[in-house]
Amino acid sequence: MARMAHPQTLQPSKPGSTRTAAAEMPAKFPTGGRYLSYIAFGATAFFYLIVSLGVLRMVNSLAAGPEAWAAMQAAMQNPIYLVFHVITVLVLVWAAWRFLIKLSAKAQPKKIGPLRPPPAQAIPPLMGVLWLGASALVIVVLWGVFP
């Protein structure tokens, strides 16, 4: 069990007044700078929530019996569902591209054990190739070409 922290540990080395900035909204918020991209990336969680609720609904209908499963499959043929799934795939592709390809090169450590990572300029193309390969494998499996 850890011991209690000393009460004077977090005090400044010399006493003085703490200057704080006035609370104000950033000048470029919400559409300038990188804010819009951050908001859009965070908004992708809405699509993940709706899809996960849909998966739970499908599992529930699968457990309810063949009639409920057939009704769920018939409901999924609705054009609204199809349009939503196309939009969700586009959102997922954009979020994966932003996270895996754009941000992964910036987040690499200087050393990974005794090895050094590849140059930062090489990481986005490598991640893109890996991403396309994994996507192609998933598409081939879902298409039924590969068991």
C-alpha cells in the first residue's frame, strides 16, 4: 500500500501570486484552425453508438427465433438503413485514415526496444498499405470468396 503524500510536496518553491488568464473562448473556435477537425472526429462516436445499438438489436432478434431474425433481415433492406450504412462506412474510413495514417507517424517513439522505427515520411504509406490489405481481406471474407 502506498504511503500518504507529504502535504507540502506540491507547493511552489517560493511563495507568490498565481497569475491566471481570464476565461475566454478561443478566437478561431469552432470552425477555424483544427477545431472543426477535432469536432468531426469526436462526432464519429455517434455513428459507432448507433451501429453498436443496431448490433445489439440484431443479436436480440437472432436469439428471439427465426421469425424475428427474418423480420430483422427484411427491415435491413430499407433504403434508410442502406444509406446510413454507406455514410457510416465513409465516416469509419475517414476516422481510420485520420487516426492510423495521419496521426500514427507523429506518435511513434524514438526507439522500440533495440530497434528504431522507420522514418516518419515512410510510416503513412506503410500504414496505408497495411490498411488497404486488411480492408481487402475483410471484403474478400465478407463477399464469400475466402471461407
